[in-house]
Amino acid sequence: MLLDEYTIKAQAGKGGDGRVSFASRKYQAYAGPDGGDGGNGGDVVICGHRDTDTLNHLRTTKVRAQAGEGGGENLMIGATGADCEVRVPLGTIAYGLPAGQEIGTVCSSKDRLVVARGGKGGKGNPHYKTGGRRAPQEAQAGTDGQAVDCLLRYRIYSDTALVEPCADHPQQLLPQLLKRGFSEIDWGLFRRKPRWVRTTNDYYPFDVSYLAGDLDDNGDLHIPFLAHLYWAQSVVINLLPLEELAEECWPALKAHLTELPFRRLHHLLVLANVELEEPWQLETEDDTAQCVSQAVGPEGDSLGAFVAQLAGGTVT
């Protein structure tokens, strides 16, 4: 079962306490205060990893950074606490709770998003020395690290997404992209979670996210992970395997699409055996997206229409 939303309790490390200490050296018994500063506490950092495609591992992960060490004698500064790195899949968005404001996104393996900052180390007693106060007996305690409830929401990160039902049909696109027969594909893998498929347009390879669907007992098309279209710039919905049922399934599917949030969508292409409707638009977080349907006959080149969409243009 894919876990694509999970709330973590992120606890950053406490800063180390400053030290109260006085130097005592040979021939200099009262050399003055020499307590070191405490080290800073560790941060809680969200890190993207390409080999991770679920948040399931967070169920057993303790999200707590290490505290900084206290200062030492001879002005020695305490060690900084180690950061707590939380591995997440690319395309994860972090939201602060309870307000739900977006903290940031992790869309690259180089991204490091700090969700809870560690506390500052306290000052040692030399900071409190004055002309009239040569032997201060106080030092500053380290501050507590931030404690944050953070909602992590994973949406598969790709520029192009392909949505289609799992049906043994000559115009289904996944077997053509993988260059395999229908029976040679492990469809359980694609039904379990959104997956990347490597394909190539006229210029360079593409990683396409693939969302599989199925017809339920009422004849409606059920696509459980449709929310994972969030990051896609180009979306192709292939209804050709449904044949005459495409016209019946499309209104409910379109209504679902209009309720979904899209971040970067520019083009949406629906392939069907009939022209479903005139071009329309979907509202996105950045702008509006152009949506069209294209009627493809029984011998039509549905793969060509899909590859043309990879080039960034809408097929009309």
C-alpha cells in the first residue's frame, strides 16, 4: 500500500550550555575565565532521494536531531549536534501544521529543506567579564530546538504523465512504450503505485510517470492515484482501450480533474475514439492549462500523438 501523505513530529536538537570555568596555570593561578561556548543543536532536514518512492519508512523513523555539546575548559567550543536527515521521494511538499502553510518542496536529490532549526549554543562565562567583574560565575544555557508538526505530501515528480486503463487493447500505450506484450507486463506493479517509464522522443530520453486505472463494477473508470498529476507539465489521458465506453466515463473523470490541484500543468490531451468536446481550460496554481481531446481511429497513431505531446506541444 502506497503511503504518500504522512505527518512527522520534527524535533531539532537543543543547543549546548556555555561553561563556567577559570584557568589555572603554572605561575598564573588566577588566569581568568576560560569557559567555552556550547555547540549548536542539529537541524531536521528533508532530503530527496531518487531510490525512494514512498513515505512508508517514516512510520518507524524517529525524527529527532542531536543536541549540541556543552562548552569545555580553555575556551573549547562544544561540538555541533548532528542533523537528522529525513529521506523522502522527489516531488515531496512539506506543510507546517496546524496552519497548513507550505514550508518548501524537495524536487531534486540536491535539495535540502530545513523544517526545524536547532537551538543556539549558550555563551561561556568569558562573555560576562567586565572591568569591574573579573570572575563571572554565570554562563548562558543553550536554547531549545524547534519542535514542528510537519505534513509531508509526496507527488511523483515528472514533466509528463500518462493515464490509461489496464486493458489488453492494441491501442494501449504502456506495452508500446516498454516494447513488451500485454501478458509480459507485471500489472500489479503499476496498479500498486505511480511509476516512471523511460521513453524517448525525437531528441532525448524522458521519464514519464504512469498512472494505471481500472473499470469498476458500475462501468466507471477508477484511477486511485490521480492526485499524482500535481507536478506534471503535460498530461496524456488515453481512453482508447475503453472504446465506446470512453464517452460514458469521461464526464466523471473530467469532474475529478477539475477538483485536483495542479502546479505546473500546461497541456492536457485526451485520446479517445470520438471527439469528446471542444478545447477547455483547467486552473492551475501558476496559470491556466489548455486541454483538448483528439479522436483517434482504430488504426490511428496514438503513440505518435503521445510522443508529440512529449515535445511540449498540444496535438489538435
